[in-house]
Amino acid sequence: MQLRLYPMDTQECEIYLESYGYSTEILYLHWHWDKDTAFSMEPNLELPNFMRPISDSIECVDTYSMGLFSCLKVKLKLQRRISYHLTQTYLPTILIVSVSWVTFWLSVEAVPARVSLGITTLLTMTTLIGGAKQGLPAVSYIKALDVWMGTCTFFVFSTLLEYVVVSKTSRRKVALLVTMPSSGSAGHGVPRSSTMSPGPRFEHQYSPPGTAKSPSQNNFRPQKLNGHCDYDVESPVAEAYPRPGPTKVVLTPAQQAKRIDIIARVLFPSMFGAFNFVYWTYYLLQSWEEAG
């Protein structure tokens, strides 16, 4: 009996009819009817935890040290119903994990509410794990139900760890400097050249005091291009206006703690949804393959 896919497993039970006193030279067993009618079940037969069994009748011969012995064998394939576990195990654990996320919307100062909610959900998960494993044989390998219960317990316990981090962050005495991207464009600086029409174009070079040049040396030269005049001004004043860069914002400890809660509101449901997708895809495919 293999329970690796429990509660999505399929079990095979075999019924043997064999003579241990007479070999095939004296006695040979065979089905009087064909394979489809040799073994039949009641039409209204129902099992509480399994679907209707699928039977297969086989004639066989077993080999022993004393000779060959004839046998008849019936294989019953029993596929477990998952509806009971969906309503009694999977759905309650999903609700408990979802309830544990309520702490992300509570205030950081609400210590009794957040701690009591986390401990209550963790204890409820422990009770559900004990009830789900009740009546199962003790096996040394991991079942599908163990993977589900262990992961849900980890998510509930992680909410408590998240509050520990949030509480520790809110009590820090050092502010955090965060670099935010600038919302402005690169064109907010003072332009180096502009176009005015009509008007002469001048090229001006700045001279420090005491080194003034003659009017002929000052580069004020109008130029007429394409029927209109451009006015070009190059001045070191334009370099005094730097282009806007990233904005630095100082976050207080309370703001840092709230920011962690906001990230957790998105991160935890996303990770749990991804786990559900991988879990159900893998184990349902394994179950269908085992059921044939």
C-alpha cells in the first residue's frame, strides 16, 4: 500500500484463489466465464472513500519448489475520492492561511491583536494536522498531504516572523535614506542656445573682469541663416543650473515598518498562489497517471 500521493492515490487490491496441495498435473483452475463476467459487483455498490472499483480477472500459474500450481487472481483498482479532504482539510487550511494575512493590515502598535492572531492561526493549523493524520498508518516517506500541511504551517509561521521584523524596524532610532527616481525630464535645465526670429545671431564669449576685449574681439556676430536670423548665446550661466537627478527621501522607522507590511500584502498571497499552482498541477498529473 503506497500513500505517497495520499489523498489523491489509487490502491490495488488482489484476491488469490490457489491450490497448494495439487499441482497443475492434477488440478488446473480457470474462469468458467469470460474476463468481463467472471467477477462482477453489485450495480449499487458504493464505497465512502473510494470510487467504484475496476476489476480485472486473471488466470495464473505460480512456481514453487514442489512444482507448478494453478491460481485465479482478481485485481481491484480503487481510486480515492478527494471531495472529503477538499472540504475537511484543504479548504479550512486555505482559509486559515488567508486569515493570518490580516495582520499585514493592522497597525504596528497593535501588538496584542497581531500576536494573538498569529498564535491562534498557528495552533489551529497544528490541530488540523493532527486530525488529518488520524487513522493513517505511520510511514517513513512524505505524503502529498504532508507537503500541503507543512507549507501552510510555514506560511502561518512566516506571518509571525514578519511581525517580528516590522516591530524591530519600527523601534529603530536611525532613519533610512531612500533614493527615488526623478519625475522630471532632462530638458528642465537652461538651454545653451535658443532661436529667435527675426533677430541677429550673436556668439558671445565671456571675459573675466580686467581682461575686456575690444568690440572687434568680442564675438558678437550676427548670422543670417535660411532667411531669418538666429540668436545664439553661450554663457557659463547655463552651466549653473544642473539637470534634475534622483530624489532622496528620508523614511522614518514607522514608515519603514509600514513599507514592509505593504510589500508583505503582495508577496505572501503571490507566493501562496504559486505554491498552489505547482502543488495541484504536479500531484493531479501523478494521480491521473497512476489511475491509468
